[in-house]
Amino acid sequence: MSNNEAKEKSSLRKKADSIKDFRCKNLIAVLEEPKNEQNIAQTIRNINALGVEKLYIIDSKNLVADDWQEMRTNVKLLRLSSSAIKWTFIKKFKSTEDCINHLKKKEFVSMVTSPHLKGRKNIVLHEGKYTRMRLAVWFGNETTGISDMAIENSIACINIPMSGIIESLNLGTTTGIVLYEITKQRREAKLSKLKRKGKLKNKI
């Protein structure tokens, strides 16, 4: 490693350490059977920028490597995610059922992103409250949407209000919009709590 590379790595590590208190712990984004690496990489970039703790990918077709350390060496994912994959923990599952069981074991609740679904609790994105739970937010396949199994094991469906003729967004845009609102709420709640306890001295 050259001196310049070592300095860059050290600088990035310092930045990562300085922002770690503002990352949203106990918040996981879940991609269910994404269709291509570009959308995966865009989501990785979004969740890293917004401070989401982890990304889970359900990938029965082996679009990505099984292990995060191996994913981090994928040149295409590195380029498309602007290297965010280096700093974003990712866990892969072979099936929706495996992911649901893992989340339940860790005492996470799930919310799915989907258009209105009969018989489910539906939440307009900005009207929901997302601060007091270990939360996994699910995003479905770009073509078929979220699975029935994911819906059945969720507590609610989050909807993005839209006013156009085309009432759908691509995966990268959807994850960015939804996770921005959720991370904003969780960060504001955390800062408010720190302020009440008088622990904000060097945090802003």
C-alpha cells in the first residue's frame, strides 16, 4: 500500500468513526430477489449515505456472492456503489423464509413497501412513525413486487404518495425516498434523547 493510499484509508476510517453515533442502529433494509446488480449497488449507496445499519439481500439466483467480504471485491459493485459496499454490512439469504426466520429470531418487526393491499395496515410514508422498534424495511422485486410471504409476515405496508400517470418508481429511487424519511425520524428521536440527557456536547 502506498503512502497516499494509507492516508486515504486513515482519513476514511476517521470519518467513519466520527459519524458512527448518527447511524441508525436496529434498522435493516431488505431487498427481496432484486433483478440486477445496478439496483443492488444503488441501494447500497443509498443506505450507506442515509446511515442504515445493514442490508439483507434475498437472492436465490446467486446474483451476488454469498459472503460480504467476497462481495466487496466485486469490481462492478464497487464501481456502481461508489465504493459504498466497502462500508455497508450485507447479509445474503437463499429464501424469503430464511430471512423472515432470522429477523424474528433477532426480534425485528418487518414493514413492506407496496401499493395499497387489502386486509393490511397501510401507512402513507410521511404519516408513519418508525422510531421505537427494531425494524426491517422490505423492498420487492422490480417486476413482481413484494412476495405474499413477506406481506403476511409484516406489520404494515408503507406507501409513497404519488400524483403522476405512472405510479411506480425504480428500486434505487424507492429505497432512497423511503429510507430517507425513516432515518430522519430515527436520527431526530436519538438527538432529542441525547439532548434531554445532556450528551450532545461534541455530537453536532
